[in-house]
Amino acid sequence: MTQLLETPLHETHVSTGGRMVAFSGWDMPVQYSSILDEAKAVRGSTGIFDVSHMGRVFISRSGAGAFLSSIFSADVTTLRVGRAKYGVTCDENGGIIDDNIAYRLGDNRYLFIPNAGNRDVIAKWLTKWAPTDGSVEIDDATDRLAMIAVQGPTAIATLSKLTDDDLSKIRPFRIVSIDIGGEKVLAARTGYTGEDGFEIMPSTDTVVAIWNSLVDAGATPCGLGSRDVLRLEAGLLLHGNDMDTSVNPYEAGLEKFVDPDRDGYLPGETLRAIRDLGPERKLVPFDMVGRGIPRHGHGITDGDKKIGEVTSGSVSPTLDKNIGLGYLPIGFSAPGTTVYIDVRGRSTKAVVTTLPFYSRRRS
Amino acid sequence: MSYPADLKYTKEHEWVRVESDTVVVIGITTYAAEELGDVVFVELPEVGSEVTSAGQFGEIESVKAVSELYSPVSGTVIERNEQLADTPEVVNDSTYEDGWMIKVELSDSTQLDGLMSSAEYEEFLKTQ
């Protein structure tokens, strides 16, 4: 077994009671006190997550925009500076290598965020397709910068205690540089919980002090367990569970993040063909009707034969029910359709619903 | 974590309260509850069903994990904790009281001899 990687906050997690588990090659906290309490903190006040295990890759120089647009599902050359776009990176067959956020930091400078477990495969993919004429520079800053997600209805107020910048003026899916204790820190109004909040990227030298200041400001440290519950409630997919290279974005329900009708988009022709043919199966959200918690890998049946598999499932503490996602033939994808989850041998009734399971009230 | 001295324990992290020569109450220990994290679902056997020593009698689920519940004894289930259906979190909050799981009438009372005392269980935990 290879040595697990550690974020700059590893020591802080261990010394403050984080229960550490292996996740995508990293030693990460799954919880501190309680997954349910941490989920509640994010839905009710402010939770903070160490997301330094995710990648931070700067792509710059004159060819950066065209290059990134050639591999990413959205055209980032039309993105205004300071804005972000969610999308997927697809292989030659239209399979989903990773889902990412691309931030435009300057005319010729972008920040690209791969998932922790896909950092190497994305690095190889970028290198494979990058022009070799010096017009694009790829700089993986994952080891130089840390990342903290500050999430929840009071996240802005909590983070505002650390900066004089007016965070309320920064709109969702925007990225700016804010001043925290004299350091210029990238701060994006994005997240993975379905709540308002920021993802900030301080240097590895200052991240521990900033984490502690956030805790002093009232934020609850949260682990990957609550993060998984919260993202599923919000209907956000997890790469490796809900999508991988064996599925395309039309099957995964991500078509609105894909623009295949562009010159220079590498999998464009393949994705156009997939789109025009229409998917035969779709990622479908369902609510449990019978008692039982769906889990990744459970079979889904029509009551008789197997028609699919659960890709994500959990108890939803916010909604007080059990929820899940799974790929099903199109004929079973309409909301209201009854299906059955094989919960360790018990056929348990579920009903197809719509995403998101949970949507925050917007002010 | 505390392990009450009036209870008996198993290597599968169950506790046993001896109510009489023939009746015991069974639950899981605080060690097991902590390891699981927030308990969100407990599946218990029907009243009247038979359980066998070291056999599975139910399932317990936390947010992240599913574990099997193993019976420390053989006998007949004469009562089960119906409260766990709606408030499984009492397994975390009141592990040795409200968090009990099943009451069993023993087929043979000598089977309790093989269970651990709280001191023996704490020693055992050091090896875990």
C-alpha cells in the first residue's frame, strides 16, 4: 500500500478529534463529532471543510482559453474574467473522465479544479492535448495552495470576520482575491453542499491559522461524511460513484453543462452523435418508500428483474427520508415510477423523483 | 467510554444485562456505537423468533456503514425495542438504557459463563 497523502491541515484534524480515513489516496477526516451534527451545522449555520485534497491547476498564456475549451465541456473563452463554470472533461468516447470547475482569473489565466482521485489522470490528459509550442503553461499548484470550503447560510458572515472585503457583493460562481491577514487569497463563491458559501485558497503556510480563525468565528469543522450527505441532498454528483468513463454526460443528466457544437472541442463530434441518438439510460433520483437505506452497488429491479444499480444513497437528515441515485433504462426514468432497491436481499420499494432532493431558500 | 460493571460483554461488542436466570437484555457497547457513528437504522428480529449464539440477529446502520448484529446467546426473542424504529439515535445517546435492542429468554442459562466482565472487555478492547 502506498503512503497516504496529507493536507497541510492534517495535524489540525488529528489533534482536534477528526476521525481519519483513506479517501482517493489522501488521509482525510470523515467526521469530527457526528456526521449528522456536521450536516446540520452546514444547513443551519456555517461548516468548514478541508478540500485541499482536490487539485488546483493554473492554465495560462495566450493559448490557455482555446486549449481548455478544447477539452472541457464548456467554452471558457466566452467566460468573463472573475467567473466560473461547472462542466465535465470527456474522453474520445464521450465518457466522463472528471467533473470540474473552471475559473477565469485573467484574459489568459484559468484555474481548473480536478477531483482528488482524478488529479493524475487529468494531469496526463492535459499534457496529452496541450500545445507544445509554448503557448500554454500548465502549473499544478495543489501542493502550494490549500483549500477550505466555508459553507452554510451564515458562511458569508463567518468568513467576513476574517476580512475587510465586502463578500456579500461577490455573486455566486464568481472568484476574486480577498485580503485575509495581509495575504491575497483566492475566494470563489462556489461549493458542493447546496448552501451559500465560499471556497478559499490560502497558501499552505497560512491555512492552519485561517482554519483556526474560522473555528473561533463559530464555524463547525466538518468531514467528508457530511460532505457526501450534503452533496447528495443537493443533487450534486460524485465522480467515481455517479459517473465515470463508462457513462456520458447525457446519461448523467449533465447535458446543460455540455456544448458540443463548437469547433476545436475534441469529443465534440462524438458527443453530438450521442446527443442526437438520445441516451438509453439515465441517472435517476429516487426516494425510498419502504424502510431501508440505499447504498452504492445495491441492485435496482422492476420488482422482478434487475434494471440498474444504485450509484449513491444515503439517509437524508435534512429531509428526514432515504434517498439515492442510480442508472435506469429511460422507460423507468419518469418521476413517479415505482422501482425496487435490493437492500441486502430485501426488495424495498422506491419512487423516482426529480433533482435536487433539497434546495435552499434563497434570499 | 464506560462499561458498566453489572453488564456482560462479547468480542462482537454486544452487552448483556442478566435480568433473571432465564432472561437477558442485549445491546451494543459504547465502543461499537462510537465506531459506527450516528446510528440511523436498526433492523431487529420479530418477537417469538429464535436467535442462536454467534448467529446474526439483525443489522445496524450508521450514516456511512452497515454492521451485522450477532447474538451473544441462544434463545427466543420475547421483546424488542420498538422505539429504535423511529429514534435509532438512542443507541448513541443512551447506549446501555434506552438503546437496548432485544430481550431473550435463554434456552440454557449456563451459556452466560463464556461472556466477559467489564474489566475483561476493557482489556480486550486494548487489543483492538
